[in-house]
Amino acid sequence: MTTDIDDEDTIRQVVDRLQEKLPDLPRDRIEQVARAEFEALSGRPVHDYLSILTERAAKKKLKQKSDALT
């Protein structure tokens, strides 16, 4: 079972990776979306894959919103 520190570390790592991939988006927006996706997935039986699933879901959502603005 993970702790809050592990969860925060996972979110930080996801945000760091997404910021590298999506440099035009503000970090606080990336963190907001990543945190929401993490929370949505955290109660499911996918805990071993939570980091990558959070990153993929947040990236998809951020790209959709970014595309809608252009």
C-alpha cells in the first residue's frame, strides 16, 4: 500500500514528465489535471500502473483542451 508521500512523488514525477512534453502549458494547469486523473484512478485495482495511467490520461486531456483553443 502506498503512502501520501508516495502519491505526491508519483504526481510530481508525472507533472515533470508532462511539462517536458507540453512546455507551452503552465505547470500549475498540468498539476491540476494530473492530480485529478490520479485521484480518478487511485481507487481502482491498477495501483502498480498508476503513474503511467495518470500521465497518459492527463496528457490526453491537456492536449484536447489545448487543441480546442487553437
